[in-house]
Amino acid sequence: MTSETPAGKGVRMPRSVEDLNVVWEWDDPEGMQVRLAGYQPRDEYLRDRAGRIDQIAGALSLDPGTDLFEIGSGEGVMARELAPRVNSLLCADVSRSFLDKARATCEGAPNVAFHHIENDYLAGLEDASFDAGFALNVFIHLNAFEVYLYLREIRRVLRPGGRFLFNYLDFGDVTRPQFHEYVKSYPGAHPVAVKGFMSWLGTDVIHKLAAEAGLTPVPGSLDDHGGVCFLTLRRESD
């Protein structure tokens, strides 16, 4: 089926978030890197990821008994480094091409599994099946509805006391210029392209969405780098 544009030409429009997620599929290394980090140089991106390993391990209190999940696992470089520190690690992604790449990256790691996120925000995972989870550079692309739907499912799949670390965008010295660059591109942008845009929700909104989903910020965990904010949430005991 097609929808008529103002110009009168029939164009197939996306029917669901799952249709929009095609923006995260790629077929060559250059396309992969753009989807991972925009136009950040690959060596710089990999250094950043390597530097996040201890941050994640500390914030989530990872140990050899931890069952861990990652939303937006990308090519699997974080999973490969974290897998030896935990009991199990689930790589979850909306992109089939990234999941294929993550499988190759984590080949030989017997405790790593893979899950394709369809239009269900983790609904296919079992209740209270993880001790911890994290997502890097995923929630920076989500709107308030998507953030809430993910957080609600995250609470469900976490065990009581479980933690989830993620980053999001607020206005700051680093992110304000980026906001205005996206403003220039927004008018007339195709919905698939908009799905890949960054999203500025801010700390107040994120905290309220977390509370609505039943998650509590860990005191002192907010780390703001010029508007790029890292926060750890906790599922309290029932």
C-alpha cells in the first residue's frame, strides 16, 4: 500500500517503529561505522568504548555471577570485553546486520547469546531474568514514548535490586551545537532518517519517565558531560 504525498506521488510509508528501524541496517564497513558513531573516527570510537568497560563494570557491580544484557549491542565490542567478567551476556539489537556482526565479534564466547528486538521493547524476554543491563548511545535516539516502553520492560526483566546504566541527551556545551545541526536537517526529512536523529529529552523528563516505569535513579550516579548524561537506574525490591 502507498500513501499520497502532497505532490501526488505514491510512496510507501513506514507502518511501525519496526519499519523505521531499517535505518540501523548496513551493508559495508563505512555504513556500519556511521550508524555506530556518526562521523566520529573509528579509532576514537574504539578508544571510547574501551574506556567504558570499567565504568559499566563498576556502576553495575558486575561479578562472575551476573546475568547481563545490552540493548543496542552493535558490533559486539563491549560484549566481547565484558563476557569474561559475567555469568551470561545477552546482546539485544533492533538491527539484524549488527546482530550478525556481534555474533562474529563474540565467536568463541560461550556465555554470549543474541536477541533481535522487534516492535516489542524486550517483551520477548523472561521476567526477572537479569541482574543488570546497559545501553550506550541508544536512548539518545529515542522519543519519550520509546524511552518509557523500554524502561517498563527493563524493570520487568531485571531482578529486584538489578541495575541499568544508559546515556541520554540534555542541553549543554557539547550537545547544544549538535541540536542546531539537527534542526537544519529536520524540515522535510523522511521518517526513516528522523528515526536516526538524536533526541533531547533532558534530565527532568528522564527521571519522571523512570519513576513512571518503576525505576529509581541510583544516588550520585548522574554524570553529565556537557549535556551527554550517564545515569544508573535500580529496580527496587517488590
